[in-house]
Amino acid sequence: MPHTKDDLPDALYSAAQVRGLDASLIAAGTPGFELMQRAARATWRALVRHWPTASELTVVAGHGNNAGDGYLVAVLARRAGWAVRVLAAGDPQRLQGDAALAHADAVSEKVSIEPWAAHCELQGIVLDALLGTGVTGEVREPYASAIAAINASGLPVAAVDIPSGLCADTGRILGCAVRADLTVTFIGLKLGLFTGEAADVVGELVFNDLQADPQLIHDAPSSALRLNTGNLPRLDFRKPASHKGKFGHVLLIGGDRGLGGAILLSAQSALRSGAGMVSVATRSEHVPAALARIPEAMVVGTSSANQLMQLLQKVSVLVVGPGLGQAAWGRSLISAAANAPLPQVWDADALNLLAEGCVSLPKDCVITPHPGEAARLLGMTTAQVQADRPAAARELSKKYTAVVVLKGAGSLIASPDGRLALCHQGHPAMATAGLGDVLAGLVGALLAQGMEAFDATCLAVWLHANAGQQQGIFGRGLAASDLIPAIRQLLEEQAPCLK
């Protein structure tokens, strides 16, 4: 079934940018309390759609505008005849402005409001209205205990705007976070809802723009582009008289002893993703297996960098690193590749050798690190990379003047010119070896077919993630090679070969 554009916007924002949008809407004439009421109505509608037979609601409220949304949802639920109770983890006396007005509405509607305490019993649907997008430090008491109680309740949970404890900018859990079944977010999509640890806590995501002026939203700066079928770069159609020479020649370099499968996966991916010609430089021991598995590829047993020189003059794109190893053989081959004036994709051990300082990355390359490799390249810990994935991706791109894929949940693609894209598709069954090799070959094939590096990388990451999502429905045991036919099918759906 062809993939269609979803109903979420493309633009992703930081928390500060969304606050700026909110302020602009108010300055343009929409009162803040009216926006809060719209948010509450959007949340209420989403609750009823998601749990149509429910009739009981417990709102756990903090003391900011997030709490104000929660108090107004409580009012709507009470008017609908639900049994409603608000547990106030934040002192209502501290509420200000629109949130104080919302609390007053709940009081006048005779909503039951009582202080939150560890012994309070949660009932029905739990609405998380504790902490909004402004939280950046670790969650403190009493909110940490309230979050723990919500997560331990076993009840259905909805979050207002963002699950409490999830960083809106980075997707990092700030010590603890509410695990929501449903999150209803407003005005602009927050980048942190789509990367890092967000996938574990957001649940189903519903967006409402609160009737914002589309032009105002369009003109506002955003942080990243969320990849979907409506904005993906596309390969051109092929003319009927096309021939293989028009679509590039990819040379894949890797496969030291014991690691031959990685380079073969990458080569098979490049071939099935439309490269005109595919060559493989690998250990001589792997040539028979390579020819048996991929007879369409030109496989050269390579023992030294000197043997690469003639090949490098005939090809248009290099993919370096799958199964390369970090011994003398791999170091010799990567040194030769680094001096070739060709578009290149570096992955796996190529990145580890780069991090060691053994070699310099040529300009205008694509690098595809997972968080551990990214940490080595940046001289920090994996935890530090994961704490702010967007910043890490941007820093890598700046440091190496390269297009960077920071792989993981909510993969990020960063360009040296400042562009940042995000792909949040995928499946946990993809947590298996070899998938990075498939992605590297796919990027190489798209570069060979004439795509600009950032565009090729965005399309490759989307195809790879969606193929994994498609195959992941069969559950555990996903093999990297399972993705290759799915990628080919998705590529044809997205960019047909013929008009």
C-alpha cells in the first residue's frame, strides 16, 4: 500500500519557538485564555475519541499553564457528566494569569480539587497536566512522586502538550517522565516529541494548531523538518533510452576477515536501490561468497591500497567502512579512499578510524554514526550525545563539514548549512545487526543517481526506516537483508522509474 502524507505538520520547533508562536498569536489578537480554552477542548475531544466508553477522569495538575489546560479539561468532563477529580501537585495559590482563571472556572463548576499526596487513588483516565515544555532540569518533588504514581497506576494516561518530564527540545527524559498512551500537543510540534527517549513515553500523538493563523505559523522560524511523503526529495524519472552509465558506479570498500557479510549487505542494498554499477573491494577470501550472492557486482579481491587506485578512477561514489575493521588492512584502504576526490559515505569502522585521528574525512561526505560512534567522533560519552541528539548532530556536521545521520530512535540528518531533518518512523524489531550497512549502501546508490548529499541522505533514511517499520510488523527476528526488497518497493512508490 503506498504511503500517504500523515496529518501532522512538517515543521518541528524548540520549546522557545513554540512560546514565541503563542506570544505572536496573543499579540495578533487572540487572548491567552481563549487559546487555553481551545487547548482544553482539543484535549477533551481527543480523550473521548480515544476512550469512547470512559466516564471517569483524574487530572494531576501542576502550577503552570499546563495545569490551566488540565483544570479546563476537568470542567468539560464534569459538564459531560463524568466523575471528575483534580489532584493538585502544584499549589493552586501559586497559579497566575490564565491558569488562575482556569482554576477559578473549575472551582465555580464545583470540580473536586484536593492536594496530591502519595496515598491518593487514581481512577479512570489519568490526565497529566503537571509540567509543560519549559522544564529543562531534572524533575523534582513532588512531581517525581506524582509521575511515579501515574506510571504505576496501570490506568490509561493522556498528557497535555507533552508528557511531564520529557524535554521538549531534546527528547531526553529528565530523570523520570509520564508514560502516556495519548499526547495532545498544540500550536507547533516540539522536536523532542520525536527523538531520543520520546518514543517510549509519548504514545499516540494528536496535534491541534488552536486555529492559529497559517501565515503566522509559516513565517515563524523552526528547528527541523519532519520527513514524510509530502516533503521527501525525489529521484527523477528515467528516460526510456537510459543506460547503466547514467546512474553511477558505486565502489564499496570493506569486509576484513570475519566481517565479509557487512560489505555484501551494503553492496546488495546499493544494487537494489538503483545504482547503475556496483563494485566491491574486499578480502580475497570473500570473493566467492560475494559472487554467489551478488553476481551483478564486480568483486575485486584487494590486499592493499595500491590495488584500489585503478578502481578509484572508474567509479563515481564510494561507500567506506562496512566490515572494514581497524587493523592494518582497513587502515590502508581508508587512507586511499580519503584521498579520492569523490562523493563518499563513511560508516562503521571508517568512523572509528576517523575518531582515532588515523585519517581525515574528505569534504562533502556523508557520515552515518550511531550514538556510540558519534560520541567517539565528538570526544564525549554516549549518554552526552543522547542527552541532546539535535545538538550532537549539528556539531558533528559542523566539525566534519559533512552531512550527518545520527541514527537511533528519531534519526536526525544534519547539513553543514544548518538544515536539520528528522525521521521518526521505524520499529523496535530493527534493533539488530547489519541495518547500518544497508543504509550506507542505500545512501551511496542515491548519490550515484545524482541526488545532492542532504537530499539523498534524507530519502535514504526515510526509506530505510519505513522498510523497517513495514517488516517489523512480523515481529522479532528481522534480518537486515529483509529490508532490501522493501526499500526497493518503497522507492518505486515514492519515485517511479517511469512517468
